[in-house]
Amino acid sequence: EKVVPPISSELLQVSLDLALQKMVSLGLTGVHEMGVNRSVLELYQQRIREGRLPTRVYAFADGVGDTLDWLCENGALDDASGRLYMRAVKMYIDGAMGSRGAALLADYADADGNTGLLFMSPDALGSGIGKAFGCGLQVGVHAIGDRGNLVALDALEASIESYPDNPGRHRVEHAQTLTGPDISRFSQLNVIAAMQPTHATSDMYWIGQRLGPERVLFAYAWRSLLDSGARLALGSDFPVEQVSPLLTFYAAVSRQDLKGYPEGGFQMQNALTREEALKGMTIWAAYASFEEQEKGSIESGKFADFIILDKDIMEVPVQDIPNIKVQHTFIDGVAQ
């Protein structure tokens, strides 16, 4: 990465234009953007001044660094337009399951001697979280493996105890593979599980090989978390996965791929109802960004952000959900 030349401002602008057009066409009225620096914030602010940011962005600072220092010095960024907000920081504790980089408590079932990677020591993670807590900020920790999630929850718990005045709503991003005891810790600590349903349907072909028959039962455990009292916030994790929120909704309720595989769904004991999936992508996600009073549902006093679909996602046969089309996307009552 050190020798790759920086992206030109022209290419960055064109890329942002294309990304925003894609988001609007697929019905996204807002996103939680995980890990940005001040130069990206300035780019968004420029777009807002020009009237060219057709979505809302809840941004997380990119780890322990200059942007976090700036937030600690200046406080949360709350743009007057209501389009841009930053009061959080994103940290990473481990890698991904596909590359066997997710940190596990025991060896990968298909790679003896490999337990994955911790990207930082537990002490370093705790120190970074403590700094963010001390500045009154929200924290989201990327954690995929059961060890990664254990370390993340331990670090969050320690800082929650040390900084009781912090406003909370801290998050584990992905919470992909857990242990039975750690499932209940989310509700005990009031930590939000920010999860991506399409990860289950992308990984289901090989995840059993990685984890083995016992651990895989604690992977993508949306229902188990919800039933334990935990709060969920659902997203897509694009560009790792597809952008469309309809695919997120479909994966959450069907746990199948677009060809209907596997018959009956993958570990359906952890599927969500349509109402739960919809709430996870709207009002629960708004809660996860301290914005449930402004958005996340259509009611008096909130932003008029909504979409119009050609079919009712709550009524069509499950297999038809991915084919639903977005006809209009509205922000502040204006078609984008």
C-alpha cells in the first residue's frame, strides 16, 4: 500500500457520484460508514454545501489516530443539514473467516494449528476503547471469530465500568461467531450486535468446514441474540457484500441464496421474521446511531425519508423478495 499512488481528486469525485447513484437507485436513505478520516468528512461537507449528498451518513472515525484526536478535541460532528453525523470510532480486533484470519479460541476445523489473527493485543484494544469512551464517543469493534468477540466484549465491559457517564450504545460489528456464554453478554452489557445477514448466505457453503459441527451452531446467531435480549442493527457490509438492502432483508428471513439453496434455509433456527428484519434495518439501526427520534420510522416529526417499492416486501412470497424494484427514493420528502 505504501507504493500505491493516492487516488486523484477527480477519480474520487466520479467514484462518489457513481456510489451515491447506486445507493439511491437501490433505496438507501442513509448509511453507517465504518471508518473514515477527516478528508472524507470534508468531501461530504462540500457535497452538502452544493446540495449533492442524496443520503444521510453516520460516520465512524478510522481507528485510533488523527480523526479520533480531532473528535476528542472538538466534540461530535453534527452537520446542520442533518445529512452528516460523526460521534463514533471503528476499531478492528481480528480478520475474516474466509481467509482463516478470524481469531478463534480453538484451531480451525480445517487447519490444525491455526487459530486466526488478533490485529492488536487485548491491552491495546482496551486502551483505544478507553480513549474513545473518555471523549464521550461511541465505539464499534469489528469482531468475527469467537475469540475476537470475547476480547471485544471484555474490552468494552472494562471501559463501560470505568466510564459510567459515557452515553453508550456501543457495538460489535459482525459478531459473526460466538460462544454460548457470550451471546448473553450483549444484553447484559447493552452492547448492540451490528450484523450483516448476507454474510450467512455467502459463507454457508464452507463455514461448517472452518468451524466444525459444534461451533457453527453459534455462527450468524441473530435469533439467539435477539431472544437473549440483545439489540440488533442490520446492514449489508458493502462493498464486501452487495449494496441492495432488499438482499439483506431476503437473507435475514430466508437464509438462502438467490437460487433457493439450501432447501428449507441454512440453520433456520436463527432466522428473523420479516418484521424483525425490517426493524433491524430501520428503527433498530437508527437507535444504533442515536437517531431514533429523527428517522427509522415514518411518523410525525421525523425526517421524511422513505422509499416506494413495486411490491409489498411483507406479503410477497419469500423467493420473490430479491426481484422487488425500488421505484422512488425520498430524502426530506424530495425524490432523489
